[in-house]
Amino acid sequence: MPRRWQVRPAFPIVKLLGAVALLVLVLAFGRHDPVQWVLASAAAAGLAGWALSDLIAPVRLAADPDGITVVTGFARRRRLDWPAIERIRVDRRQRLGLRSELLEVDAGDTLYLFSAQQLGSPPDEVAEILAGLRRGTTAPGAGGQSSSAVR
């Protein structure tokens, strides 16, 4: 049974609204300052490009019994068979009072990282489902592997 994880639909909209807000703010307060125009335009273009990437390739990770497909770069996809994947784990870090969790897919020479925002689900849940697909079971958590590290 194929599974897909994608960016939540609200995120590209928020990014586009942020780009528009930057331009409105510079129009309102920095009308005569070319440096503010350049900085605001660059930031707005970056946000718009990021949102466009979310709209063009919303599915960041897809998996089936044969392997996974990941989005690389702006909107390219790469297919990885299960034997090519060395490890799947959830990396947890805490810095300055902020906690982050990333799903790591280690494919030898390449490490793919996915946040909860990119997946639309907590990385722990995705790792558990991937572990089940990799083992050939459809029930998450079946078998003896931990959800935080899958070899």
C-alpha cells in the first residue's frame, strides 16, 4: 500500500502572504530607501520561490513496498529502493530552548532530511510507517525495530 507525505496546504499560502507583507511594509515605510527595497524584494522573492516549490512538489516523501521517492532540490524526484537505504531515523535536538525533530533517510552518500512541516506528520509516525513498509508489513510498529532508528 503506497503512502505519501506532503507539505500542509496552509504553508505555501502563509509564505506567499509573508512575501506580500514584506513588499507592503517597504512600500509603506521605506518608500525612498533603495537598500530597503532591495532587501525586501530579495526576501519576498525567496519566500515566493519557497512557496512555489511547495506548490509544484507538495509530496516530499512517498513510500511503497519496493522503496521510497524523495523530492530533491526545487522539485526533482529521486527513487530509492529499500536496499539502497542504509538507515532511517528521527534526529532530535534541543538548542536554546527550542526542540527540533527531523526524519533522516540515509542513502549512503546522500542524507535526506524532512521536517514535520514538510511531511505533514510527526517524523516518529513516518519513521514507524516506513519501518513497516520496509519489513513488508502494513501495520506500523509491527516487528522489533524501534521507530527512531531503522536499519
